[in-house]
Amino acid sequence: MLSERQERILEIVRTSSPITGQHIAAQLHVTRAALRSDLAILMMLGLIGARPKLGYFFTGHKEEDLLSRTLMEIKVNTYLSQPVIVGEKATAYDAVIAIFTEDVGTVFVASDDVLVGLVSRKDLLKAAMGNNDLRSLPVRMVMTPVSKIIYAESGETAIVAAQRLLDYEVDCIPVVRVAEDEKTKKKELHILGRISKTNITRIFADCAMGRRE
């Protein structure tokens, strides 16, 4: 969302372009230097352009169209977070410790970097309510197996990942590289990271503020 001053700048440029920064500043009764960051944001968003000796001009784009276009260009791998992983021989208790130590809602179960499954707080709570001894319960007994895991590939767009989070009502999905095992010829998911609702929120905030990682 643009600030009140940025909206005023945009209107001035729209009605008077091409116009110099000095003339914009004069209409707003501020110094040219005071507008530097506002003009930079408007240019980053593509709402205005600039040409040497001519000044600023209105591009004719709508802010919402530009935001949508920007979001469609962002790849998952530019915003992913580090995955929290436990080995396939771990216990449910090991997963509990990982969740609370790393302050995450989901841990991934992997053999080397090949995804085997995932465990959420809900999975562990169900196991605990069943009077299971989490210290001796294999994590494989409570995890969601890889065959049922929703994931995103690193080259996919963040919008695709966001839609999967919504469609499947999950808080986090793994980001993977898909490969074929040379011996078994089966598909393997090599885990690269994770993307969550927090990552998606950060993308929207960065786009709205004119920032990009």
C-alpha cells in the first residue's frame, strides 16, 4: 500500500508528466532530497519511470497489476527457509525435541537428503494422547509418508506454493528437487528447504514495500 505522499506524487506525475523531481518537490512544499525514497519506491513498483533531462513520467500501470505480475515471477527457492530434519531411525520423542528446539510446526524425516516423511505437532499430539511412549516409538509410526506429502519444486513460483498451502490447509510444505534413483528408477525427493505461511506473508510484505530478496 502506498503512503499518502506517494499517492500524491503519483497523481502529480500522472497529470503533469514529464516533470522533474524539483517541480514535484515544489508542489509538495518539501525538498528534493526528502522525496528520494518515495520516488525510488514508485519506480521500483513500476508506477513511474524517469528519463534524463525530461524527468518523471507516468507508466499507466495499476499498482495491483504490477504486484500480481511481481508475485508471479518470484520463485520458491528465493524465499525458502532451512528445513528441520530428523533421521528415519529417530523416535517420536526426537521429533518433539526438534520441533520445540527449532520452534517450528513441522519436521521432515529424511535419509541423507532424500525425503521419507514429515511429522507435525498434531501428529505428535495424537501419538501422545494414545498413551504411547514417545521415547521408544519410531518416528516412522507417526509420520506422513512421502507418498502422501504435498511439496513444491524449487523452480516453481511462490504463488503455486501458496495455493497448495491453502488448498490442503497445511502450514508448511517441503521444497524439493525431484530425481530418479539410478538403481530402483523410483522418484526421489531431495529436500532443499521448506516454505510456510510465514514465508508467503514475507513475500507479500516485501512486494508491497518495494523490496525483493
